[in-house]
Amino acid sequence: EATLDLAERRRIRSAIRELQRQELERDEEALASKRFRPEHGSHRQGDKENWPQSQHLEEEQQAALAALSQQLETITSVEELTKLLRAAGEYEERKVIRAAIRKLRAEEIKGEAL
């Protein structure tokens, strides 16, 4: 816009479009190279070394979920379960609490129907 020559403006716009196209191609090539990069053996070795630890953490999580499930069976208030749901941080915890809420609501509906 600083120049009044229309031909020069066209060349500048054309150069800008070309630079944008080249940048887009570089980005696509970078994504493609990341997407199809084979895993390195050292990464797999690290996973093997961490496997016992991750298995232990998973077992702890399963035990905590089982304890939570037993605790939820004693709760008979949907409001209380909803409070727990809002306070829950882990996806699996929220999933178990939602299941308990659905179970309670189904029991309430069944009780009203009878």
C-alpha cells in the first residue's frame, strides 16, 4: 500500500502468496514426517522397564475404584452422588459415579411405578 505502482503491488501480493504456499507445504511435510516416523527401539525398551510400575499403578487404581464402588452402594441420595461427581478428578471415578446415579434413578422410577 506504500507504493502507487499497481504492477509492483501485484508482484508483492504474488510473492506473499508464494511464501504462504511454501510455508504450508513445509508444515505439511513436517506433519507427514512426524506421523509416519517409526518408533525407536530405545522408546520400546523404556516402556518395558516402566511396565511393572505402570501395572502396579493400574492395580492401585482398580482397588481404589472397587472401594469407591462399595462406598457408592451405601449412598442413597442422587444429590450426594452428584456432589461426588463434581469433585471427582479421574475419568474412571466419574464413570463409576455416573453409573451409580443411573442405578439410583432407575430404582426410583421402578419404585414410583409400583
